[in-house]
Amino acid sequence: MLEHLLKTLTPAEIKEFVNARTFEDGLTAVHYAAEITHERLHSPGEDGRLINTLIDYGGLLDIPRWTQPTRTLRNL
């Protein structure tokens, strides 16, 4: 999906898309990727590859949840 967006959006727009937050908790795609449990993986290391891909496209680790404004993925 991100590769497709490269054809139509600027890098800044892709970064905004990757870091878009849910209305309820303020979660981003990186938050959701970090919460994947080992039981849900299709292959070993898939969670890390997903997070790295999101970071490559501008995903940020220091966006806090709205429900926990002082806690970010960087300081877990």
C-alpha cells in the first residue's frame, strides 16, 4: 500500500498518512504494529520488519497516545 502511495503522494503526505491517529486513543500505525503479539505473526521477525517499514516511510516513535500523553514508544 505504501509503495502505491509513492506514486500519488509526496513524501510529506505519506508521512502524514503513516502518522495519522485514531480518534479514540490517538494511536498510529506504529502503535498498532508494536502491539502485534507473537501468536499473530505470519513469520518470525514480521513485527520488526513492519515497524522498520513504517519508520522508513516517516513513522514516528515519539507520538504519545491521547490516553497516556507522557508515554511514547521511544520510552517504553
